[in-house]
Amino acid sequence: MPEDVGAGAEGWPNDPYILFRPERLSLFAGSEYNYEKIYLLWLDFEDEPELWVYDANGESRYRDLACYLRAYLTDDVSAASISWRA
């Protein structure tokens, strides 16, 4: 895990770098001023990665970039209210 990304994951039990192997993840965007980040999660048998978004709304998951962009452009934050944990 890259050192700067790993430092951001410390103490965050639901950070993707804690949940998945580093080769499955790409840091797509991140703020140097707060903990807001967007990860790409590369899954087997999928053409596009999922987007895992950590921002002021909480944690959100999107099945692909198009879903994320639609939500972003329409200010739809409903994904943050959907729990993906068992």
C-alpha cells in the first residue's frame, strides 16, 4: 500500500485499503485538506470498477463511473444512506 494512502487508512476500519488487497484499488481522487477520497475498486469479471466515495455525506458506493456522475451532477446523496455492511 502506498505510504500516503496507508496513512489515511489508519484508524478507519471501513477504508477500502483495510478491506481489500492493494492491487484491487486505485485512488481516483483525494483531498489533501480532509479525509474525502474516491477509490476505484477493481472486481473480477467486471468491465468497470466500482467507485467507493468517502466525503461529507459519509460512505457511498457506485457500480460504475456513470452512476457516480449522475448522482454528482444531480446532487443525489442517497447512496450514503444505503448500508453495504452485513
